[in-house]
Amino acid sequence: MSGLHKWVFLVLSATQFILGMLGNGFIVLVNGSSWFKNKTISLSDFIIANLALSRIVLLWILLVDGVLIVFSSKVHDEGIIMQIIDIFWTFTNHLSIWLATCLSVLYCLKIASFSHPTFLWLKWRVSRMVVQMILGALVLSCASALSLIHEFKMYSILGGIDGTGNVTEHFRKKRNEYKLIHVLGTLWNLPPLIVSLASYFLLILSLGRHTQRMEQSGTSSRDPSTEAHKRAIKIILSFLLLFLLYFLAFLITSSSYFIPGTEMVKIIGELITMFYPASHSFILILGNSKLKHMFVGMLRCESGHLKPGSKGPVSM
């Protein structure tokens, strides 16, 4: 990798890291201060705050990973340091994805309207069920991180095998087994993706039925329920699109471990991977009325403070 490519990669990574830290840090600050002041917090704010915290950790891990790619590719590709980074990344990554999924389920059960007994049963127990999902997310995130131990053992076995002579066939079998385990590790992402897709389609179906009822009764389609449906749909859809892009980048980055001469592919995958936790925070801010109000108010104060002749937001 040339010096120019290194600096471009570092600048883009640092830019995404700073933006992500600002967005997620703002969410944690607003919800944390509100929790401290009121001694209570809603379930949605609790999920969003913890989601932002997990993404702050994830951004730090990705930044360290990117720096190792540029300055110490040998350490990045092997060694105990990379195994520790992989474990922390796997745990934080899956926890972040599951928290976003819990938020999608919460929005779906709170906003969507169906008369089916099963849906009504879930709707009445939404808080308990989402809390149980969060606890389950912690367990699954730990399990996904612990599953790497077997993969690390396979990797160390491959490193100790001489791929020449009589052990060539044995080496090939072990390498294929390692690749299979590595690829199967991506299946941990399928359950939250399926649950989020189900929440999205249920909200779409509920919005269609609600709009039809409004048209039949001659009521305006811009009622609070319709707006809530649309806002939740946009948040879940943005998560799904960014998550699919994130998952694709993860597959690209993972494939670079098995295909020689793909350092540039690894760098592109790393940049796309960082884009997901950095950008989705601003979507959450704009989709949450309290966060949006605070964010817009902060921007107005800053712009007013910068105007010539302005007394600033703290003037009496």
C-alpha cells in the first residue's frame, strides 16, 4: 500500500470516527443527563443510550484495527493482540446489532395495530418481552465471542502445520475446515436481521391498513398514528440498509484473509464497516423527537453564537 493510500485511509477513518463519536456521544449525554435528572428513563431511551455506548466502543475497536492495518499488518493478521481485538469486536458488534433489533421490535409493538390474539398478547407484554430480548442479546453476544476460541485453535493448528510433503492433504483439510468455521460465524447475524425485517413488514402492513381506514372515514392521513408509523419505518429501514451494507463490508474484509494480495479490498471493507456505527447515530437522533429537539437547539445556539454581534446563548 502506497503512502498516499495510507493517508487517505487514515483521514477517512478519523473523519468517520470523530463524526460517530460526536453523534453517539450526544445520544449518551442527552439520555444519561435526563436519566440522572429525572431518576427514570423510558425503555426506548434506555435501548438507544446503550446502543450508542456499544457503538462508541465499536468505533474505538475499528479505529485500532484500521491503524494496525496501516502500521503493523503482521500484528493485524496474527498474534494474541488480534485475537483480543476480535473477541471484543465480536461481542460489541453483536450486542449493537441486537440492541438495534430490540428497538425495532419495541417500535413495532408500540405503534403497529393488529387484532390478532398473538400480537395483542405481545403488545400487552412489550416491556417485559423487550427486556428479555436485551438479556438474551447479552447471552448471545457472549456466546458469539466465545465461539471464536475454537476458531483461534484451528488457526494455531494451521500455523503449526508445514504445508509441504506428506502433510499437504492434512493441511488442506484443516484450512478448509477453518474457512468453513469462519464463514459459519456470520450466521450469528441472521436472527436479528430476520426479526428486524419482520418488524419492518408488520409496520408497513399496519400503516397500509391504518391509511385505508382513514380514507374510508374521511379523516386526514397526517394524523399522529400515521406519522409515528412513517417515522418508525424510516428508522428501521435505515438500520436494515446500513446493516446490509455493513454485513457486505464484513464479508469483503473476511474474504481478504483467504485471498492473497487483497490489501486494498480490506481497506475499503474497513471504511464501509465504520460507516454503519458512525452514520446510524444521526438517523436515530433525527427520528427521536427529544434528541432531535435538543440537537436542533444546540445547532441554533452554535450558529447564533457565531453570528457577528450576537450576545451568545448564555447572555442574560
